[in-house]
Amino acid sequence: MRGRKWWFAAEIALVVLLVVAVNVVAVKLSERYPLSLDLTKDSRYALSDETKALIKSLDRDVDIFVLAAEDSYATSTYTEYAAELLKQYPKYGRVSVTYVDFALDPTFAARYPELALPENGLLVASESRAEALETADLFEYSYGAANEIQVTSVAEAKLAEAIASVASDSRMKALVLTGNGAQPVEGLRELLVTNNFDVQEALLAMGAFDLGADVAILAAPTSDLTAEQISSIEAFLEGGGEYGKSLFYAADVTQPALPNLEALLREWGVAVDDGAVFETSPERTYQSQPFFATVEMAGGALAAEFADEPAPIIAPMARPLTVRFRFQEGYATEALLQFSETSGVRPSDAPQGFTAKDSARSGPIPALVKSTLSVKNRETGEERTSSVYACGSVSLLDGKVLSGNAFLNRRYLLKLFGELGEGPDIANLVGTKLTGEAVSLNTSTANALGVALAIALPAALFVAGVVYFLRRRRL
């Protein structure tokens, strides 16, 4: 009997030792391979598949510097969210996260003299490039149905854009054509710059555009192009015989007739017609404004990808377009976006009292058309292409429309311009809503959970073992 009691005691001691050993190993592994639990109901701290793929594809190290002391950064719900999100990045590849109180370390700021480092902001850097982000850039604010403030985190999208930018050797180049009253499209420019485009300006009057550029953007000029300027655009699209170029043209209802420019577009199979498109179905408008109509997918490679998106693409104050031909002498033309069958056109010379019933044209009406010219090299037989995109609404490119996730314009345009070259698939990253009920695992909760697993659980097992031993001893 005495031998059996000691045998039970040995069993209990062995179990307790095994539990302690497992916890010691777990602690050591967690120090080397940090593991955190996301207990929020919407997994708000989890990185998307797009971000994981981007990180795993990196061929160089990328550092994310948090420009604050670690114990003073997460002082609000939103910076605490950002801090928790940042912990996820090192798990998937060559991204590190380091807290730097650069106010106490002037040598750090000296490494980036070209940047104004934002206090409590972020710096994303590779060995050759760096970009700074304000903490405010990581969040967007809007009003809900009850006029309450809603906060959405766009931190993952902003960080993905910055990581892709600093890790890239090559940058696609876009020329914004200026002069002739063309609009500067600041919103589109900002979108392209933050997604690793090198955006430059080119004056129409100077001609001979940089053939190193991939795309030229011409937004709603108010005076017609000269024959020389048209020739410069045609030469750009030919690319010195190499082709591989694109022109993105956006029209506006305020423009007068532009015979030379419109003739160039007609050659590519697109007619920019007179008038302004309106929508008769309120649910297909923004705030029931008939000239602020949404559009539908009509064709192209992106139609299936965005078909089930709940957010709309809006094309305010648009000119109607017409596809003149589908195929002709090397040109292939198709509508990418279109207004619905309940849309119409109000002519620029419409009389007072004009109503929707008076419209001579009804939908569907093209809103964005792509025309591609294919040319074969006579010696090699290799086919080369250039494209013209014609958009009826320059307001589709407006900065207010491109910011946030209320409209699909931003993500669609990123994908569309991404067709011009290869790049990371980050256009589908959307914001994470931070307002509302959620179960969060903050630092104090995580520490308490760690204590429970590392100390309380073994202690409880030890006590249970002792009790068990004493009871068995009485037998």
C-alpha cells in the first residue's frame, strides 16, 4: 500500500512538471515567434490575404518605424488599434516594426532629410526609399444615419501602398497633360502617387511627350487642341514604334465643342456626345440628384471582379458616350462602365421645362470606353498594343469621390490603371469600421491571459495534485 501511494505521488509530480515544462517552452517560443489572439468578433486585427501576399513577395527588408515611444503611442482607442495591427506584419515576412522616439534621437531624423517626420506618425522605409504617414492618415471619419460620427481604419490599405512603394525598383510613369484649360485632377494624381506612380506634368503646347511614360492623362480641356498637339498625342501612343502606351481622357459637361480632339477619339471608335446624363431612378443616384448618377459594369476584365460589390461607382455630371464600332482596322472598342437603362440625356440647348420624357436618348449609355489598337511587327510578327480610355465624367476622378470607401471609384481606378503594368494586388483592401460593439483583446487583457496560462494554471494543477495525493494517502 505504501508503495502505491508513492507511485500516485510520483504520477502527480510528473504531470505538474510536464505542465510547467510546456509553459516554459511556450513562453520561450512566444518570445521568438510572437503569437497574439484576435478575439474581436470581426477579426479586425487580422491582415487580409492581399497584404499577406504582398509581404511574402518582398525581395528586400522593409522597416515600419513608429515615431513614438512604445509606452506612449497607444493612448487612444484608434492608436491602440493601430499598434495591435502593426504587431501582425512581422509574422508574414520581411517587415519589421520598431518604435523610435526620434525627438530624443536626432540622428534618426538626419537619415531622412528629405522627409518631414510626423510626431506619433509612421515611417515606412527600405534601403533605398522611405515614405512618412501621419497617424491621422490611417483613419477616415464620416457621419452615420443618426448623425453619429463613424470611424473607419484605412491603416492596412495605407501601409500596403507604402510598403509596395518603398519595395519597388521601378515606378510606372504618368503624364498629366496641362494647358488648353485642362483640369489638374489632383485627386487622381494623389491616388496614383500613393500607389507608386511617378506622376509628372507635360504641357500640351510643348509637344514631344516623354516616351518613358506609360500613360498620359487629359482631363476636360476647354479649348481645342491644335493639329500639332494632336500629332504629339498620336506620336506618344505609337511609342516610337513600340506602342505599349495609354491615353486616359475625361470629358465634362462644361466643355464647348472640340472638333480636333473629338475627331481623334472618333478615330479610336468613341464619340463624346452633347448633353448631360441624368438618372430617373433615385436608387441609382447620389442623394436623389439625377445628374449624380451611378454606373454599372458593362465589360472588360474588371466587370466580373467587381460585379457583386455593394458600393457603387458614381459618375457625376457626365457627357454621354457612343461606341462607334466594335472592331475596325486593328481597333477593338468596348464599354467598361455604363449608365442604366433608366438613364437619359438632357441636351445642352434643352428648352426651359425639359423633362425626362423629352429625352431623345435612353440607357444604357456608355460612361467609360476602352479602345485598343493592335499592330503587328512585320519582321517578328509580335503584336503590340496601345489604348485610349474615354470617360464621360471628369468628376469620377474627383478627390472627394476617390477618398474613403463610400464609392467604388478608388478601387476600380486602381485596378484599371494597374492594367497598364504589373504591381501588387492591393486595390481590394477596404477599411475596417472601428465604431460599434466589439470584443477586443487589449494589452492588459493579454497580460492577464498570459499570467493565467503561465502561472495560475500550473499552480492550480499543483494544488489539485496535492489534494489528490493527500486523499489517496488516506486510503
